[in-house]
Amino acid sequence: MLERCKTLLLLVLIAICIRFTGLYFARVHASTPLFIAAGEAPPPAELPEQVIPESYIDLFSPHYILVHNRGQHYRLSANENEYARLWEALKGAIDTVKNWNESTSAELQAVPLNEWQHQIAYSYEYRFAGPAQLHYWWLTASKATMQKFPEGIYFNRLLIPLNSNSFYLQNTYTGERWKWQWSTEANRALFPTPDGLDLSETQRVREVKLASGLNGVPGSQIYAPANAIELPDVLATPPITDSNKDAIVKRFFSILPRMHKTETPGGGRVVETYITARQQVLTLQNSGLLTYSEIPAQLAPDAPSGTTVEQFEQVFNFVLGRGGGWPKGTIAAGMEPIAADDRTGYRFDFMQLYNGLPVLDFEPTLTIEVVPGGVRNYQRLCYNIIQPGYFQFEVRSIESALDRAQTALAGRRISDIYLAYYQRPAFLTEAAPFHSEPMYLYPVWAIELENGERLYVHAYKLLNDPGLIQRP
């Protein structure tokens, strides 16, 4: 009798596991989520469609911060109090030391890998989502400064060794590292010590040792959660719908478009293109992707090109106005110079964070190109996040994710691995292309390569393992 009860209990548990796995896949692949009736209004949005950032530099804040305390490591996400404390400490330190060295040309020293690794032991490591120009970043953070850094220096790691009086920089895309002495005092006089931070076990991370055949970028150690974690999926609505399409078009055009055409490339995709006599081109896709281009004003040969700060001001105002606004949680994901005839412009990339995790796709979240004369290209893919989903599932280990991506990695070097939400709809239809029904975004491990490319692996541990996500 006891054995029969055990067998029955086992069958019930198996049925429950199968049921919950089925619920998950039903949500991922359904055109409308479970428990929300067709036509029913979604819950009130948790994130506003747009916000006005308090300052330019806060758009260039780090993706996350690592606390290294002599063998103990912690990861601070952007939605956590101690992250905000260390970010404010960095800005405060820059304000304190910005005019310490009266030199107008700051001298950066190249740093060997072993020095970088030695300085990490007792430090704060600010990891940014993409390379930023040091000259622009420092000027924006300090507001007024005597230092002028070389405009060719780009970084995406900033290290504050607490026993040093220098800060260190690294560009994981190029493998370059630098340092600059910015004070006569040790950095621990400018920053709180790790023992003074309110850190918890949930923030603790461990060093990841890559398996044979996998290669990391030197100086960019990978860290994984030290404890098992669970994450919910996220309920969101598409950014382009039948109800807001006209408003989007009017936001971009002061005159009526000369041409409007609709194309169906297949796979349920629908693309609507609007073109004006001024060669302004706006494209709306039912995947949520928006692209826009125009020919900027032609400057006179002797007209100034504008500084990087002035060009970013155009970017800021364009996104705030015609571009649809800055989504809450937006941070910079890189910038790079671009050619504009015989002048220089910039491409700025951004991504959105939700609860400290990036919301990503194979397409960039928000990209804008600005040249002397104005904005010339704009691309945006930002879903409207409503609330967390109904269930939480355990997240697989980084080692498990790497195992499923090993073939796709093909020997390429890994710069970082982090959790993110994947924001591509699994179901598109030409019958109702710009519907407003909610959908689910689900957690993935984002494996970032040294050139900035990402691979995505489903983060949930499920009986039916989806594994690596293939690029559409």
C-alpha cells in the first residue's frame, strides 16, 4: 500500500512539472498571454513611456558595479541602493579632483595586464554597457574641468583601487588599459569602504572558470551568482500599435508624407514606410522596430562642426521630442565616431534596464547617429513593460548556458555574461500586424563577445530545454 502511495505521489509531481512547463511555453509562444482575456485592457503600466533624465551623465552610468573585497565579490545592479551610493561617490570624487592637476592635457599611462589584475583585489569595478569617449564622459561628469583627455580614448571598464591614488580604465573591445593619477590621497579617502556598504548574500558572486575550449577577454573576469536564483518573466505591450501609429508619424513629420507603402516580407512581418519630399524616411515594423533617416542641414565650409557635448545635446532633444522619449532605465551602450564628409559625427547606442536587467534583442534598443548639421539616422525597439509575470523559474548556471552556446562561440573570446530579458515577439501575424495585446519577455543569459556581439541562451531550467536562441 505504501509503495502504491509513493508511486501515485510521484505521478502527481511529474504531472505538475509537465503542466508548469507547458504553461511557460504557452506564454512564450502565444499571441496573447494566459489569464488575460482577448480585448481586456492590460494592467496599468509600471514604467512610463518616457522620462526626462536628470543629467546627461546619468545616461552614461554603468550597467552594474562589482565590489572586490580581498577574495569576496559582490555585484550591484542599477536598481539597488548601494549601486546608487557608489555611482554618486564616483561623480563626487570627479567633482573633488577635477581641478587638482592644472594641466590642460592629462597624461594617461598604458597599463600591463598583470597590474590591472593586481589592482582588482580591493577595488570597485564599474562595468559599462559599451565604450564611451573618456574626454566627453569626464567633461560631462565634471561639468567644468581643467583636464582634457585624448579624444581617441574609449573605455567600458573603470577601476577604483582603494589603496591607490589613480583610477584605471580598460577597453575590452581593443584590449587597451590605462591609468591616471587623479589625487595625492588614496581612493579610500574619496569612496566608502566595502565593509561600510550594506551588502547581502543575494549580491554575492563567484569567479567563473571557463571550460576547456572557451576563451575570455584578458582582464575581464566573468562572475556568476554565488547562490541559486529565480526570475519571473515580464509582461509587456508592443511599442507600435494601430492606436498610436498616426501619432508616431505626426511626431516625425511636419508635412504629410508623399508616399506610404506596406510590405509583407514573410514570417508574419509587416513593414510600413513613409517618405516625404524632403527625403525623410520613417519605417514602422510590427516587430516593434522603428527606423528614421533624413538628410541633415549642409553647413558652410567655415562653419564650426560643434563639440561632442553640443552634438549629444541634439541627440538628447531629438529623442525627448520626435524620438518618443527616453524610456525609464535607459543607459548608454556605447558611442563611436562616424565620418560625415570631412567632419566627424557620432553614433550613440542605448539600452533599457528593467529591475537592473537589460531588455535586449538582436536589434539595438536605441541607436542614433548625429553629424554636424543634425541627426541623420535613428532606430528604436523599446517595449512598454507592464509588470512581472505570474510565475518564477530557477535560472540555469552560467556554465550550463556556455555549454549550450559553445558551438556558436566558435572560439571567439567572451567579454562578459549577464542576465537580460529577451524582447522579440515569438508570434507575428499579417492578419493583425499592429495589435496591442500583451506578450511576455523572458530571461536569457546574454553572452557578450569582445566585439560587442551577443549570443542569447534561455535562462530557465526546464524539462524541455530551448537552449541557444537563433538569430531570426
